[in-house]
Amino acid sequence: MTISTYTVARPGRAEPAAVTVAEAGAGRPFLLLHGGAGPFSFLAFGELLARERPARVLTPTHPGWNGTPRPGDLTGIRGLAELYVALIDQLGLTGVTVVGNSIGGWIAAELALLASPRVSGVVILNGVGISVPGHPVADFFALTPAELADLSYADPARFRIDPEAMPDSQRAVMAANRQAIALFAGTTMADPGLADRLAAVTVPTCVLWGQSDRIVDPEYGKAYAAAIPGAVHRPLAGTGHLPQLETPQQTLEAIWDFAR
């Protein structure tokens, strides 16, 4: 895996954005968009995808996460989607499959609305962003790490973390990432108008959903798929909010089946 930082010009914006990208493999291009947990939640999966399939996998760190710089006017999910369209353009990629998890799924949905001809498909993997009556996104900011694990995984014991056992530097990164989540996604992690706007999506889309997710439950996933014309909805058994971490092989096969 190589790590590069690209200076990406943003159409209509005076200040470019620096985007750090982890890259592995060669072949069909995949852009993996992480959620609030940060890029670590996709890096191992990206390496697995690049190792087991003919895939060129790019995993960017959203500006503002993990201490990376962020232009002052880059404060919303739509802005991140526009940034990644500009990155794809700058790199000259075609036939890109965009895969977004959690907040990354919301970015992927907004990216689908931008209808870049370089994007051949979008995968929303337990994404947030829409408002579904009776099925709100869990209140992330009110949860302890233990409570977050309980809601996020089919087998929470495998993924519990103890912040008190972490070095100060790692706790500081976690705190800064929480601030980035609030800045970009808000405290509700939903845009009330997004579901209606998704009716305009024309790019092929697959909605993959870990069925043990209690951050955004399976009914929320069905509503996401229903909002997008022609979207494929595929449940993922025995996994929760981060299938790429909890059941990576199952997730890889589902994504590859859709992309090919």
C-alpha cells in the first residue's frame, strides 16, 4: 500500500484541498469512503480487495479526519462529494465503483447525484443521511464507546475499545474526529431532503445492509434503497454497521458481484 497526498483543485473554490489517499492493487478502480470511524475502518478491507481481485483501491482520508488539513469552506457532505469527483477527474480514472460506509455512504449518495461519467456504480454500505420516520439514526454523540459497539456489531465483544487504555495522542485524534463528524454530518446525521433528491439518481446503485445494525436498522436500509430508482438492495447476514470490518469476505463478494 502506498500513501500519497494530492492537491485537488475544487471547481468554483479558490482554495484547493489536500487529500491523503492510501492506494493498493491494480485493475478496476474502487473509491472507498470511510465513515466517522476514520480511514482505519476501510484500510484492511481495501488491502483485501486489492489482493483478492484485480482492483485498484483508493481509500482517502476525508479532510479534517486524523488531523488532516481542511479548507475553511469545506464543511458539508455535498462538498466532500464534489471533492471526490474532482479527485477522480484529476487522476483520470474511469469506470469507478464508489463504496461508502456510514457517513461515507451519505457522501456516496451525494456523489451519485453529481452523475460523474467517470463513476460506473455506487455502493451504499449501511449509510446514513436520509430521514426515515420511526427509524432515526442512533444518537452517536450520546453513546459511550461500549454502547456504540453494542449497536454497531453483531458480535460486539470482538470490537470493544477502551479509550482509557489508549495513548493521549490517539484519544486526541478520536476527539477531533468526533468534531469532524458534527461539522460535516450534524448531530442527527441526516438531511431531511436527501431521500426526495435521490429520485434523480441515474447511476447504478447497490444498497448493502448489515442486518444486525442498530445504528441504522434494516428498515432504514430498505428505505434507502427504495428512494433510489432501480437500486439493488442486498441484506448482509451476521454483521452490523461496519460489514467491511466484521465480515470482510462476505462484503467483498457482494461488492464485487455488483461491480462486475
